[in-house]
Amino acid sequence: MSSKKHLSRRQFGTLVGGAALALPFLPAWMRAALAQPTSAPVRFLALRTPHGVDRDYWIPRRTDGSEPGSADDDLEGLTFDYPDAVLTPLMPWRSKITILDGLDTQVCKEGTRADRRRFHGHQEQGSLLTGAQPPEDRQADYDGHPSLDFYLHARLPAPALLTACVEGTGDWKCMSYDDAGRPRNPEADPRTLFRQAFPADFVPPTPEEPEPGEPPPPVIDYSRGEARISAYGIAAIERMRVRLDGTERVKLDAHLEAMMRLSPTPGTPGTPGTPTLPPAYCTTSGMDVPTRGGNVGNVAGVAEVTRAHARVIAQAFACGRARVGTLQILNDYPNYFSDLPEVRTPQILGRYGSTFRFHENLVHDYWGASGTTRAELRVGYCAGLRWSASHVAAVLEELDSMPDPLDPMGGSILDNTIVFWHNEFGHDGHDNQHTRHPAVIAGGGGRTLRLGRYLRLRNIASDERVPHNRLLTSIAQAMGLSDVEYFGDRDLGSRAAYRGPLAPLMV
């Protein structure tokens, strides 16, 4: 008899919740054998915000105000709620994000070719997703290096590659680059972005009728729950094992290994624990065009357009119309940051006047200031960056509110999306900001990356560098492309420091 049935997410969670408790008691080799990978496709979304960052006010801290005590720390024991903290809006999301501290865009300092620039500032932000050295002519292309989103879309095809922005931007501010390294202009209007993913005649498949009061159920393979229930008995034997030693323990180990050999390997097609993907369904039709256009207009409009883009991306991911996207949330020159009440402090208005510009005045001056002046500027600078973090939190909320039709574990689109949030540049003096580059990973991509962690990748005060190319490789591997051992500039692929994933981030 088939073990596949329709279950509500609540029913499925109840079924497997108790049995899953046994898994932590098993030895590592057994846990790996019993682990059930999600069958949902993994998506990728890159987010970018402007104005650099002061790393010291971007990281989480302990409750006494000190920096995290270890290089691998639980975010639940840390806080973003301290004076001038940047990531305060992400406090509710600590279990679904990981903070990477000490990542560097070292590629911008290599200069292995005569036509390459050796700085990271405004016009070098294309290096973030291409992993390539920026051009000496700052308006030029990236010399045959595609961005990660373009590369992933080519290997994991879907109808649309979504490239969006909040407020229009020129070529030199782009996130996405084609296979020739040419910039791809993002779409500022959520309505046009929607139409790229959903033709006017698109009609979603009709799901089976749900039970009264229940949302449309995902197709669930009972064998996943059955495999976890069987783990309970194995766990009981394991608890006995830890009380034994000598010959008796050797015999019990042999017995456990024999049991595992007799069990089908999860992930093998046709065996229990490996459900067939159900047909995708969604609730979005081609006529559900957003009502919000791309005209931002004011501070409130930034939040509205950001959410509208994020909602379109979540719909496209859920309906299988896209697997990859980028969203640039403003760039340096729109002056909405200057209108924020938290930025317009008496000290800042007294220094610059009421018509000051956030970037050209406050941000430029911040890195050259010290003492009381630096502290006064920091209040406004970090308030602006905190506003950017609130937009990222809104994107996560939109992705998390969309159920994933293809996830038999009942997860959301966020659960099965790798969200990579980064800034245009990192910590330090203006136009030379290639170190301590802020990076947040959210969602985890179908439980393929570690979440809820603060990961310090290097000694922050040292000259050591951790090239961000390794993060790009980590993302590619988490998307299922296990053959990718390096992503980035062709001249650097043989260097060990640039190769391989970031081990602390990988599950």
C-alpha cells in the first residue's frame, strides 16, 4: 500500500516531532545516514544596501556589551539591542540568520592584470557577486565574469531570472552581470518585474480540495515520518550502548551497523524516505499584478516598493517561475536617509544644515572623524544603516509568509532560500573598503547552511584576509552544485586562499 498521503503542516509536524527527538542521541555516522534532506528546490536571493558599515556596530554583542566570546557563537545568546547597533531589526530573526564577521573582498586588491583596479569603493561593488577584479575603467565590464545569480540561473534554469531594485540605478551600480561580464540593468517597477515572471495568461494549477479550515496541503511521503519513528528504537539501543564497554559494546556496535546496512539509504530514488516531488502549485495568476509601482517618492515609499518586490519574488519562487533573484535596496545617491528623524539629530543638523545629504556629508566625513565628532556622526550613520536593516527584515518576512508548496516538511519559501545580504563595501576609509565586509546569510537554503550563528572568520585586528569568493562557492554548493570548488576571477582560481567553501558555514 502506498504510504503517500496529504497531510496538513500541523499534522505532519505532530507526527514526526516526537520521533525526531531521538536523533541527537545517535552517533554522527548514524545521524548522517538517517538525515532526511528536503525535497524542495533551493532558491537564491541576493540583497544589497548602500553606505558601507562600521563593523564594530554591526556585529552582535553579549549582554554586557562585549564582543562575542568565541568565533562560533549562538545568536540566541547575543544581542543587537545596544546603542547605535545596526542590526536591531533582525533580532526577531536570529534563529534564521547567520552573521559572517571578517569576510573580505580581497579580490579588489590583487591587480593581476594591467586593466584591473586595486581598490574597493562605489564602482567596484560588482565584485561582490562576480568574485572578479574590478576594471580600471570604473564604467567598464567585468571581463567575461558572470555574477553568481546569472551563473546559477544558467545551471538551474527557470523561466525568469529576477533582477530588481528600489529606485533606478545606472550600470555602475548593478548587482547582476551576464556571461560576458556586462551589467544587467535591474527593474525598478514591481509590476514589470511581476510580468517578467508571470505572463498575463498564466493560470496556477488547481490544488486538491483542502480539509475544512485547512490551507491547501502539500503532498507528504509518510515514509519520511516512518523512517524517523524507526530511529526511536535505534536510539534506545544507543542509550544502552553508552553504558557498555569492552566486548559487549563491540557486539552492539556491530549489531547497529548491520541494522543500518539493512535499511534503505535515504535519498535513493524509489526507497522509503525519498518522496517524489509533487507537482508545483501556487495561488498566483498572471492577472495578480501588484498595484504598487516603482515610484518611491519618500521614506515610506522605500518600504512599500521593497515589500512589493519581495512579494513578487516570493510568488515567483513558490510557483516555480524563478529560482534566482537579486534586489538592490537603494544606492548611495537617493537622499531618503537624510529625511529619517533618527538621522536628523541636533548635532548633525547643526553641522550640515537641514538640506544635508546623508552620503556626501555624513558618510564621507564619518571615516575621517574621531572622538566626540565621530560619536555624534555615528548616531546618524548607524540610524541610516539600521533603516536599511529594517528593509531586509521586511524581505525576510515576505519570504517567510509564503508557504513552499514543494517542501514536505511544511517550510516556507524563506526556509528553502539562501538569502545573501551584503553592503556595497566594507569597513574603513572611503573608497578603500575591502575589509570586514558585512554579510548576513538568511533562510539556509533548505537547511543546507548553518543558521542562528555568529561566525568570526579571522582575527579582525590582523592582516589576515578571508576572500569572499569562498562564500560564493559555499552558496553554489548549497544550491546543489557540488562540482563548484571556486567562483571568481580567472587569475585567482589556483590560489588555495580563494578556493573551497567556508567550512564553518556549511552544515
